[in-house]
Amino acid sequence: MNLKDYVIEKRRHFHQFPEVGFHCKKTSQDIEVYLRELKVDHIHHVGVHSLIGVVQNGQGPTIGLRADFDALNILEDTELDFSSKNKGKMHACGHDAHTAMLLGTCKYLTEHKEEWTGTIKFIFQEAEEGPAPGGALAIVKSGLLDDVEDFYALHVSPQYETGVMAINYGPAMAAADTIHIEFIGKGAHAALPEEGIDPIIMQAEYIMSIQNIITRKISPMERSVITIAKVEAGTTHNVIPENAKLMGTVRTFSQNVRDKIRQELEKLAMSIANRHGGKLKFKYEYGYDPVINNKDSVDFFVQSAQAVLGKDSVEILELPMAGGEDFSRYINLKQGALAWLGVKQVDKETHNIHHPKFNLNEDALMNGVQIFIELIKRRNH
């Protein structure tokens, strides 16, 4: 079987059996089988189901390549021959492709050791999509990556044409934090509002006021987003409830802005609760740190991609993406870079990641494999 067929076969296999979060037992077992078939030197079990495959080949730097392998709780609607067999779960973010590309890279490099030297740590990670604290944390804390000099990852994206790689110098993805707020009032009959303290009014005021934090408390030179995505209050039309809850996300690209927004969110909530005579429960969860690509690592990525795809096929992005990624934990440990691999369909409708109809162009997968191979040759020769 040639390498392209191998990668596509593995991608389709993983696509049929998606697992989510920290519940990826079969996925992990299958990856381990494939790594043993490739005669990987050492296989370490980390976290719940994550794996690190180590391939040693003489003197040289130690490089980490990461693929996440968890799926999403989405009902697939692609009508593919290899659609999800686990109803309500789907590889809608392309992690099946990430895993297949990394296995393909491992296959080539274990079979062509004359082309490179050093050590590669193939990181297969669970729970990138959550839940908190994500799968990368246990891997980093294990100490098994302390000797890695650079970390690299590719993330498929149908926003870019097949044959293109896109990458940021510096900030690439946002810190992803979560807020949980409960305004506590006093229940009353809806026809007698003066006898109660209405938490829905507090909730509404808060939702309408928080954007002032972005526009008046944070420099317009800084990028940040606050989105309230869940509200919950009341049980019927004629009763003022005791409490009103909301949840949201905060996306930032620097720790100073992150901390400032947290302080302002709590201060605003407390002010509104006090003004109405209510009480407050406020919880701010720090999630993944921002992904800040290292310049030297980006340079290697760009040079490798240009060698594979052509000089005009690498797009240097001006703006980061507001999505979150726990690949930041690896970069924070040493240094590294994450890039976007174009997988847009050529003659079919393209749906973005996290969509039930998401389906990537499989012709793009060998681009990712070849970029990784070229990167290792350049970095480890």
C-alpha cells in the first residue's frame, strides 16, 4: 500500500469510530496497534488515553509532532460511505485527519531513517475539544516532553484552498476562558414586582453592559471578545424567579488583557447585583492559554511548506483566530508553532469545521504528511 492510500485508509477508519473527550479508548488502542506495526521504539501511555510514540535515530534534536484524536458531540450528516458509526458523535473538526497524517509521517520516517537524524516524539492527544483541563496538560506534566526542543502541529481548515498552508507569526489562537454568573434575587408574583427582586433585570442589564468593557476598558489595539452564549431563568410567565444564570466565553491574546477583563466582569456583576439589592455568584474559569507561535519555529514550518507546496502556497496571516487550542501548553513548555492546512473541496460544497456536513478534501492529507517529513529533514539533519 502506498503512503497516500495508507493515510486515507487510516483517516476513514478513525472517522467511522469517533470518541469524545477523555473517553477515547478504542481510538487509542487502534493507534497503538498501528505504532507497533511501524516498530516505533517506545510507546508511552499518558493521561487517560493519550500516547507518545518515540522514534530515535542517532544524534540530533528532539522534535515533537502533535495530533489530537478526539471527536465532537455532533450528529453527522455527510452520507459518506465511512460515516460515523457512533450516533451523535462525529469527527467534525478533522482530528481523524490529524491522526492519520501523523501516522503517515511516522510510517515514512521509520522506513527512511537514512534521510534524517535525531529523535521524534509523535504525540497523539485526547480531549483537545475538552472538557477542561484538556488532554495536553497531563502530557506536558508527565515530563516525557521535557527534552523536546520544538513542537509542531497542523490543523485542517476548509477556509483555505487545498495546496495551501496558512500560519501566523506570533499570536495564532486565543485564550479561551469561561464565565459562570448567577444573579440571586427574590421571587414574587409577576403582577406584584415591588415585592420581589428581579434577577432577570440584573441578567439583562449585565448582558447589555459587558460590551462596554471591550470598548471602554480595553485598548482598541488589543483584540478580545466576550460572548454570552447561555441564559437561564424562570419557569413560567407569571412568576419572578429567585435567580437567573448565564454562561459565556472570553477570548483574549495577552495575559494582561485577560486579567483585566476578568476583574471588570466581576466588578460589573457585583455593581448590578448591589444596585438591585440582590446577590451574586461569580466564577471565572481560566481555560487554554493563547497560542503564540515562535518565530524560529514558524520559519521552519514556512520553509518546509514552501519546499512541498511552492513559495506562493504559504499564506502568512495578519490576524489570529479567536478559537482556542491547548497546543499552547506545548509551546509554553518550550517553543513551537501551529499552522492551518487547506482542505477545501475542489468541486464540492465545503462546510466549515464543527458542522454536521463537514468533509475535507482527502487529496490534501499528503500535503500535511509531506510538510511534516520535510520539516523533520530540515530540522533534524
